Amino acid sequence: MQPTKILQTDRDTLFPLVLSIAAAAATGVLWAYANPIQLVPGIIQWRIFAFLPPLVGILLGWRSGLICGYLGTVIWSLLAGTFIPAHSLFVDGIMVGLTGMIPGLLFDPARTIFDRAGLFKIAVVCLLTGAVMVAAVSASLAYLGIFPFWWGFGYIGLSDIVPMVIGTPLLIVPATKILKSAHPAGFTRF
């Protein structure tokens, strides 16, 4: 029996893929159990870890950000008891996945300078992608009769957009340093 050969590119993409799945699991668990501030008790919490999908997208690549946001949402909704198949799998999951994918497409640590202007651009992208996500999720929940659109837009926006806009630029520089020290030879973003 011959040993299996792993191409260098397969090995390089395996690290960010596995890390994005682990980040998705952590995201779902943190969203379900580590949100102490209740905006609407039992329904909407201040999702202080909402920065994870865009952070993972920027650090590990757009596919990783999409996986982190999508799977994180599904895991969170199952753990929190808020899973609604059509909403969670199609609207919420995809839209939160896009909050990780779009920053990952626009920013690459190898090509982006994380100075004041770069961090401001990241915050603006998080604001815009967050607003689109919140609008789509609020529209879906309004369509399902769960709560009115503008009510949902306000509370979900406060819950998700604020941590994304503050947390992603704040943590990108230290997270990049940690990742580079763990992988000094570098790796391929996924």
C-alpha cells in the first residue's frame, strides 16, 4: 500500500478550512451562551462576538468567512432554540455568511496595510454588509410575522452591527500577528 501524497496546496488550504469550521463552532456557541446583555430578553442579545465572521474572512479568506458566518448562525440557532428552517438556513445563514465573505474578498492581510485608513475601511465595509444583512433578516422575520421590520432592524442592527464595526478593526492587527507567529512560513487563504 502506497502512502497518500498530499499536495502542498491541499495542505495549505486544509489549515484555514479546519480553522474556519472550528471558528464557526466557537461562533455558534459564543452567540448562544456568551451574550450577557439582553436587548430584548429571551429574543435578542447584544451579540458581542458578531465580529468573528468578518475577522475570520479577512484573516483566513472569503470562503472561511462564509463558512464561519453560515455555520455559526445554524449552530447558534439550534443551541438557542430559535432555529426556523427556511429563515435560519436560507436568509439568516446566508446573510451572516456574507458578513464574513465580503470583508474576506476585499481585505487580504498580505496586501492590506492595517493603518488608520485601512482599519476605517474595514469598519465601513462591516457597517455596510451588516446593514444589508440586518435588512434581509428583519424582512424575513417580518414576513414570517415574528416582529415588525423596523423594530427588528433597530434591535438586530444594534445587536450585530455595533460589535462588527468596533470589534473587527480593533482585533485585526493582534489577530494577524498571532496568526503570523503560529504560521511563520505563511499559508494559503481559503
